[in-house]
Amino acid sequence: MATVDIEDEDVTLGTNAEAMEVASSELYSYEAIPLSQLTSDMVMTIAGSADIALVHRWSKQVGMMVMKFSNYFETYKPIVMSMKQKLCGLRGSQRKTVIDGQEMTWAEYCKVYYGCSYRWVAKLIDGE
């Protein structure tokens, strides 16, 4: 018999096969949960699974989200490019523009309103 100590509690599992079955049933219980609602612990549990088919099902969902974002960004890229033109000065300049009562550079704008670096936005604009 295998014994596992979890925070001062003894949990006894009959065999390694039984332990794997418990972990497997937990993983399969996640299937009803939308990807966006997985906790970081659930994500780590899925990532640590030896079941390639299960990991692939989740990975495929991640890929679909990425593709949706790419399509979404392509649709609205003209707005992002227009904002960049309005905020950016000459290359290397630290020109600041007042947005919502706060002076900011293009780099600061990207951090605040897009949640990423201006370099990442440039890559998205360039289609990389």
C-alpha cells in the first residue's frame, strides 16, 4: 500500500493504479469546465498528465483562442496603427501625449491599454 502525507493528513491509496485512477478521474472532471475558468492548479495538473490525448484536447483549445485573437487583432489592426501614428514621434523619441488626463508615450500606452509591450504590438502589426 502507498501512503501519501498531505499537510499532516495521511491518505492511504491501495495501489499505484488506484492513485493514477483518482488523478485521471480528476483530470476528466475538468472537461466540463471552460478553458477560461481553469485555475492555475488545474492547468498545472493537466500539463503534468501523461495522457497525450487529454493534453492535446486542452492544447487544441488554447490554439483556437490564439487563432481567434489573431483574427480579432487583424480586424482591428487599423485602429491600433492609427493610434500608434498619433502617439509616436520620430523613432527613438520619448514624445508624450495626454490620454485620459495623463501624459504617456506609445510604450506606456501599450502597457496600460493593451497589457503588453510596444514591441509585442509592433510584432502583431507586422504579422509576426
